[in-house]
Amino acid sequence: MGLLNRNGLYERMMSLAHGLGDQRRIAILHIDLYHFKSINSVLGYDAGDHVLRYSASFLSCIAPDADMVARVGGD
């Protein structure tokens, strides 16, 4: 899917922070897939992987080009 991981997100955020002037702001939206571990436990890892891929694809499609989508979970 090509999403940034936790380290990639940190590097991009640091780069953005260094380039910001007084007039710029950054907004961060953190989405938690509530009870995601239950999907893996009940339906299996293939179903969990499908949910993650679908969520990543959906978010990537609706995010403006200037925005970034990243994954930060370790599961």
C-alpha cells in the first residue's frame, strides 16, 4: 500500500516542523480500529489484513495530495 510507518511518519513530521513559519499549523488525526485484535482472533489474520488494506486504501483515496496517511500500530 506504500504507507509511511512510525519512523517514516516521525521523519516527515520533523521535516514539516522545521519548515513551518509562524503562520502554519499541522493537524493530526489518529484513527484507532477499535477491537481490531478481535477481528484477528475471531475471523483470522487474513480477514484482519483485509480490513487494514481496505482502511489504508480508503484513507489514501480521500486524503488530499498534500496530506499523508501512515500506520503507527505494531500489530
